[in-house]
Amino acid sequence: MKTLSEIDAGRKDLQRALIVAISAIIAIVGSFIGSGAVIGTPVQEASGGALSAEATLIAPYGSAFSIWSVIYAGLLIYAVWQFLPKQRSHLRHRRMGYPAAASLLLNAAWILSIQVDLLPLSVAVILALLAVLLWILVIMHDLPPVSRADGIITDGSFGLYLGWISVATLANVAAWTVAEGFGGFGLDPVYWGISAILAAVSVGVVIAVYGRGRLAPAVSLVWGICWIAVGRTMGEPQSTPLAIVAVAGAVIIAAVTVAARLKSKEKAMAGVTAGS
């Protein structure tokens, strides 16, 4: 027979899981609005086209945004996964639940801010979203997956989410500054674009080292940066120097991630050997 504390904990777990599930539905509805598939305006066309592939030097080429389909699918699967009784009572999902819900609601809020042409607000929202996703990364780091499936569903989904939002944040900030008429203090826009790419690479390296070679964030970061390179060679505005830096940056993120992953596995094997 369950104690009163266990019943109360179970009730709180169910409440949290429901909030996450509802937040996921809201985010998915927001994605339809942001795609313009049913209602709303496609994000690339909203806010006067400030977030289009041609708006700034660090805007990813149009095809890059197809990654959202994978991210949303993963987040929807996670929402179902964390709802299962065995998962929702685990400490990892108890810690992650409300931050995960916050990230989903912030995603919807970001799309809404773009739809109503509030570009400055969109920057504040996406910065908050990035902060929440970094918080989730810390939780996933401190509390390992409860199973292989949990690692694929939870870590994979939020890893892709974090990596892509890291790129999207820089693109969003760049779009806002251009829309506001920022002159770059007289410096060539290419220098600012390269600086933004280097910032994204720095974030990728930090995530790789801290996360012990997590693949999902690296995959979406590399994806986004490579599509920036494609945009600067196949689309407008063109910039060969920025494209070269972007490709080099993507290679660096991939190399550091692999190295960190191998080092982590070596440490794990050394620990097993020492304990046997």
C-alpha cells in the first residue's frame, strides 16, 4: 500500500508530465503557424523577411530549416516518453520536466513574436530559450539516461534542439541588428559575420567538451553552420571568406566532439578496468 507521500509524489509527477505534454502540443501548433501550412506566415517571410535566407550574412540557406521537422518529431516523442509511469517518476525527468515545458512554450512564443512583427521581442525570447536549453544540458549531464532508449529520445531530441537554437540565436540577433539599421561601427559586415560564426563554433566546442562528446548538439550545429556556408556561396549575399570560415568551424566542432567522445569512453573503460 502506498504512503501519503508516495501518492502525493505520484500526483505531482502526473501533473508535471501533463504540463509537458500540453506544452508540446502548443509548440507543435506554433510550428504549423510558423510554417504557414494552414494559417500564419512562414517565418522566413514574416517580420518583413528579416529572417529569410537572404536577410543577413549568417542566415542559413533555406533547406537548413527542414531540421525543425526532426526536432519537433523528437520533442513530441519525448513528450509521450516522459509521460510513461516508469519515466515520469525518475529523478531525471522530474528535474527536466518544467524546464522542458518552458522550452516548448518559449518556442511557441518566439514564433508568435515573429508573426506579429516584434523582432526585438523575438531576440529576448530566443535568448531565454537558449538559456533554458543550456540548463537542460546541465541536468542531462548530471543525471545520465535511465536507459539506451532514454538517451536516444531525451538526449537526442534536446541535443538537436540546443545545437540548432545556438545557430538560430545568432541569426536572429543579426536579423534584428540589420533591421534596426546597425552600421557595424564602420566595419565590413563580413567581419561581423565571421565573428558570429566563431561565436557559434565556441559554443559548439564548449558543449562538446562539457557534454563529453554528445553527438546530437554537434550534428545540428554543424548542420546549421554548413548551411550558412551554402547560403554564402549559392545564395545572396555571397561571401567566400565567410563560407570558408563556416566550413572550417564545422570541421572543428566535429573534430572536438569526436575527440571528447573518445576521451570519455577511454575514461569509462579505464574505470571499469580499475574496478574489476
